[in-house]
Amino acid sequence: MRATVMYGAGDVRIENVPDARIIEPTDAVVTVTRACICGSDLWPYQKMEPTDTGRVMGHEAIGVVEAVGGEVRKIRRGDVVIMPFAFSDGTCVFCHDGLQTSCVHGGFFGTTEVAGAQAEAVRIPLADGTLFPVQVDKDDALMPSLLTLSDVMGTGHHAAVSAKVGPGKIVAVVGDGAVGLCGVIAARRLGAQQIIILGRHADRIALAREFGATDVVSGRGDEAVERVRALTGGLGAHSVLECVGLDAAMTTAISVARPGGAVGRVGVPQNEMMPTSQPAFYNNISVSGGPAPARAYIEELLPDVLNGTIQPGSVFDRVIGLDDVPDGYRAMNDREAIKVMVEP
Ligand SMILES: [Zn+2]
């Protein structure tokens, strides 16, 4: 089968690899009908050390179950399923707590251990716990929005939940990538009164407004902080969604939070140290977040996708086949595309 293999920074190739197949009796094999490129795929695209073996990329997908192992009970051949970006057993203490990204038997797709989904098919470990079957046809018009439940919409929601967004809250969203845009959707859905997006790209800002952003701050650094303060009566935001992962974004996030406020971070941190520790301390700002338990959030978000209340699929502004995936990485890295959908 064909798959996307990354060999190092900027080196993405489409290659023939061994077919995805059942290895453990708890596995399933899913034919990928739609996958996508994630903002977090751009970190290795920019920094990965060259390797000879490469890494099959992709951790977001929707598809049709092709085969199941002998111990799979809930998932059946022919099911249309959402694949969350982490696999999980669905039975351990963390899965019961709704934190499947910390499953004691779990792990992540698109790593050196478990192949990714920017491919014709993907092996799903712990299929019963991992996959979420949906009762729609594989070509349903809602597919782009359903696909976002595998990561980006769940991640935006996690940022909002971690930042304690609720009715009447003033929210700031740092980052206008697909996750930040889904964060806007999540903030509005949870009842925020004012949603300030910090971003600079015209196409993304337009979409943010469509999703419910009430204010736009296009400056950076101190200028952005001043502007958010001016928009919030000098006090800052109750809830700040940090959707980038760079030090500058975290510094801005903590600087625009009001005393007693909360920062929910979902951008993969690119530094071991967290900046702005002292202002966070003196202002009693809580900082929370991490890899979103997308599997847990599907249940909550799915009804709103199915009835059209939210339309996160609008973040996809380019659809490509597998052969064009290397150019899809380039386009996202050059900020030419917001988020690229792949139809293998
Ligand atoms: Zn578990």
C-alpha cells in the first residue's frame, strides 16, 4: 500500500510500504477514506533529524473497517469509524476518567512504533477502545467536520475546557491555526461572551469571525498584550487558549490572562521550560492542558456536528490525494493553506 513517509526535515515521500495488517488479536485494519495534515506534523517537518528508516505520518483519520482481530468485540467489518489520534484500551483507570491520552496501554499514531494514517490503510491497536463508529455513509457531506473530531476540534475543545471557558466569560485565543479556530468554535459553544482571536492571517481571521470571534488582535508581543487589555477594561481575559506551543505564545497567553484566570495549552511545547512563571504565580493564573483526550470528547461534540450547530470542517481549505501530500506539508508550512485534507 502507499503511505506518507517522513525521512527528515522537509523530506516527505509517498512510498510503497507493507500493507497494514492485524498483528495483535485486538487490532483492526481501517481503509482510510480521509486523513489530514496536522499543525503538529510541521514540527518534525521543520526539525526532524534525517533517518534511513523514516516514519509513516498522520494521526487523524476517518475510514471503513476492513478487518478485525479475533478478540475485537464491538467494532465490525464495514463500520465507518473515527480514529482519534491516540489509541487506548477503553478499560483502564485513565480511560474511565476520560483521559485516554494517558491510557496505561495506549500510545500515539504516526510514531516510530505505530504507523500513521496519511496512507491507504492503517493498523489500529486496541480497536474496541480506540475507534468510534458513526452511523453515516462514508461519503456523507459531514465527513470533513467528523474528521476534525479525530484531533483538531477535540483539541480546540480541550483548550477551552482547560482554560475554564463558561457562560459569560471573556476568552482570548492565541494562534489562528486550525486548532485556534476550533478553539473559537469551542469557546462560543461553551457560552463565552467575548472571544478575542490573536492572529495575523486574513483568511484565518475571516473564518474566526465566522466561528464566533468578536474581536481581532493582529499585533504581536507587547502590542498584542496592550490591545487585549484595552479590549477587556484593562483587566485581561478570564480564559486564554494557547494553541501554538512556542515560548512567545505562552508568554502572550499568561500576559493577557487576568488575575485568577486560566490558560489552557494545547500547542505542543517546543521548549522544556515554561516561560513567564513569575507573572503566572503572582497573578494566581492556573496553567493546564496537554494532549486532548479526543476519544472522550467525540461523544460530547458529535451531536453538534451531526445537527450542524458547529461546522469545524470549514478549517479544511485544500483537499488533495496521497501523491500531493509532500506539497500539502509545504503549503501548510508556508501558511498557504490552513489545513489540508487528504483523500488517499
Ligand atoms: Zn486505558
